[in-house]
Amino acid sequence: MNVMPKLSERVGTFTDSVIRRMTRISDEYGAINLSQGFPDFDPPHEMLDALAKVAYEGPHQYPITFGAENFRQALARKQGKAIGRAIDPETEIVVTCGGTEAMMCVMMTICNPGDKVMVFSPFYENYGADAILSGAAPIYIPLVPPEYTFDLGLIEKGFQEGAKAIIICNPSNPCGKVFSREELMQIGELALRYDAFVVTDEVYEHMVYAPYRHTCMASLPGMYDHTITCNSLSKTYSITGWRLGYLIGPEEVIEAAKKVHDFLTVGAAAPLQEAAVTGLNFPDSYYENLLKIYTEKRDYFLKGLDEIGLKHNVPQGTYFVLIDIQEFLDLPQFSGWTDMEFCEWMIRNIGVAAVPGSSFFKEEVNHLIRLHFARKKETIDEALRRLAKMKELAV
């Protein structure tokens, strides 16, 4: 009998994506998918028209590996406004296959085996895996509910222990925290003091609800040379399947990241970059209207949850909500259940898919699940109707 050679030890240190797993189970049972964060409505029609034109006129061959020139130029104009400085599209931008590759590319660019990287908990599940795949060890910094505050002393301790970088998701998935300018300044001062990087994930930058405001870490005094910004077009233009992301950072970092990106994926899809330029050139009114739409969806969904009687946080940004399911886990029929088991039960019996909160926390958390509201009104209405059945169990 032949014995298979041993696999890499690192692949045994993390699981597959729980978020994507919940989508597969949701599809199997035909549930309303409020787990994986993608909308059920179309991208802007101007971008679809551009894509239709590109289908016949091209380009259809390899673009420049680090991004088509006109796409990078459009990115530089748009994000230069947010960061508050001119961005050189030739030396300070890398276009990637989604924000997922952007983060992986950063980790492989800045980390050596044995390095440490700080990650806030709760976190988007990719961060820890990205650190491990790049040979680094994550250090988890708790975000403390209900406001998801943090202990600055723990961050300084992490830098003192040699952390190469800290990852900040702003606004934060899954808890919806928006880091204030003051909080970012405090973290930035520590990064400068200990000569470390700040890696930001800003994919929800245009979904920040009043009175909160989004601040780019790279825009703060002295921080551009210590910040690597990961972002994508997925959420802003409702094109999660187009897989268009990017990195912005100082030239030395970006030149190294270009090499990593080149051998990871060669390049993002040429026709999709061409069509997406249309969206990057939208006026400010597009982003103002996007925020208005998502503010209305958030308020409508939270009001529905309140009417049902489900306990939840109030996200300051993103389109995610954390639901407290402890009252259900206290019932005899759910005694001893994990949040994963409860989410699988929800899919089969309630017809709504959620993500178990334990997949986002380093701490032992079993009483939270994540839902999202990037859905049409009629989809939200039906989801709320089904969730009301769940609440009836606790009466």
C-alpha cells in the first residue's frame, strides 16, 4: 500500500472558510443567504453597459500584470481624494484579484517566517490564515463589546514583542465598528514609534453611517510610508464576482508587492478592469446615494429585528449585524449546541443562512451569529418573516 507524502503542516492550522461553507449549505436547502456578504441586486447599469461593449471590443488578452493603465489612473484619482495626496499609478498601486489577494499579497510581501502580525478580534476570517500562510504568527487584540473598544496598551505590547504590522479592518467586518480618527492616530503613533506597518482593509469605506466618518489611515500625518491600504470594488459597485481589488502604498513596498502578485495570479481580468473604469469615474453623488441606500436598508432591517425581538448590535459601518442567540441556546431543545449547529438548524428549519460568530473571534464566543442586509427590500421582508418563526420558539 502506497503512503501519501505528508502535506504542509500549515494547512492543518486553519479550516476552510466558514462563510463560504454556509453559502454552500444555504444553496443546498434553498435558504435566503444572509451569510456571505454579496448583494442580490444588479451593479450600476452604466458599468453593465460598459461590460457589454467590452465583450465585443475587448481587451481580452493579458493586461499589464499590476493593472491596466487606465484602471490604475482612475483608481489613483478616486483614492487620491480619500487619502489626501497624489497617488502615482505607476509606482504606488497594484491591481489584484479581489481584496482577498490584496491582503495575501501584502502578508507575503512584508512578512518573514517567524514574524508576528496583530489582528483585532473579532476579525474577518482570512486575516489569521493569511498570516499563517505567509509564515507569520497572529497576535489577537480583543475588541470589547458593546462599543468594540480596545486596550492601546495591548497594541504597544504587541509591537514591543516584535509585531511587524497590525491589520485594521475599517469599517470592521463583522462587528461594524468604525475606527475614529483619534483611535487611528493613537495606533499610528505606535506604528511610527516601533517602525512597523499598518495594513488596512477598507472595502466598506463608503458604508459608514452618520454620525461616524471614515478616515484613511494613510491620510494621517506621517502614516503614508507606514500604511498599506487593501481595498476592492466588490462592495462599492455590487460586483463581488468581478474580483477586482488593489493595494496602495509607498513605492518600495508596492514594487515588492508587484513581484509577489505577478507570481500569484499574473493579473486581474482585463475586460472587467476596462468596464470598471466607468464606475471609478462616477461623481461623488454616486457614493452619497449608495450611503443613502444602505442607511435605509440598515434602519429597515434593524427595525424589523426589533419588532421580532431579536437582540442585535447597531453597526456603525458595513452591512453586517451581529445577533445574540443566547436566549435560544438556553432552551432545552438547543442545550449544548454550538453556534455552527444552530446556524445549520436555521438553514434547514427557518430558511435563513447566517454565519456562526465563533468563526470571527479568537475568544470563545458561541452566542453570536452574523447576518447581512445587502438585499432587496422584498428579500429582507421575507427573511424577517422567516426569522420571526425562530423567535416564536422562545415564547
